[in-house]
Amino acid sequence: MNVRTFVSIPVPNSAGLGPLMKDLGLVHGVHRAVAAQLHITLRFIGDLPEERIDEVGECVDKAVNGRGAGQVRLRGMGAFPNERAPRVLWVGVDTSIPLAAIADELSRRFGLQKIPYDPKPFNPHLTVARVEGRPNMVPLMHKYADTEFASFYCTSVLVMKSELSPYGATHTVLRSCDL
């Protein structure tokens, strides 16, 4: 059986995002992320045979070993691919944890183990919504451009399972790896 898998940092403190999420809910075509499932994706793997999950966990353990825990701040707002034609709305991530180095090391280790993954360049962010159509998000993005929404102390990286349904995704922790 295949498991839709990704590697992420959980976001335990999302209360500060409340005003932004409320504003996003007022915009037609904007689908907000579920607060309880907010995470910072380090690498998306996708469908993987269940028997390979332990290999993923070993790669993650080795990639994060000795990196050290640290404070993570959620600050500012932007969009992919850009603010004029947004498809994904995000909040920025600021931390002393070397997230880019961890993502690169995950790529290297997954490559060595022939674990398929999405090779997109890593850009630290927290997805807060997806956009359908062409609503004008520029004023809202400018409103929140310099806002610090929340901060939390991160001590681990998670290997996650994502189960899709018509009601959205359900995420389950498969393995926790200490920083």
C-alpha cells in the first residue's frame, strides 16, 4: 500500500494567525488551511510504498542529527507564483535552524536511497491558503507584509502521512526526529 508522505516542522502556535485567517475567509475563491494541520514542509515525497517509511525516517534522522532546536518566527505574507496572480498564500518563516541545509541534506539522502521526492527548490514558508480564480490579494498582502504572527520553539522534524478526502487532508505523524 502506498502512503502519501512529506517531511515537515509542526506549527503548534497558530493563534496569532487568527486575524489573517479571518480576513482570508472573507475572500471568495480563497481556501484556508486547517489551523490544526499547519506545518512547514521541508520535502514532499508523495506516494511511497509503506515498507519504505522506515528508510525515510532514517534519512530524516541523519539529516537533522545535531542541527539543534531553535526559535521559529512566522512573519510577513506573500504568494506563489506572485502577488498579482496568487495560487498559494503563505506566511514567511524566520529561524536560526538551518532549514535550507536540512532540506538539501534530505534531498541528498533521498537521492542516495532512490526515494522519489519533489525536487522544487526549498523556500521556507507556511502555506495558509490556496486560491482559485483571480481575487485581488495585493491589499491584504500589504496589510500583513510586516506582521509577526507567532513564534514557537522547534525541537523536532516530522515524517507525516497525508490522507486526502473530499473534506480535505488528514495528517498523521509517522515518525518524530529530534533536532
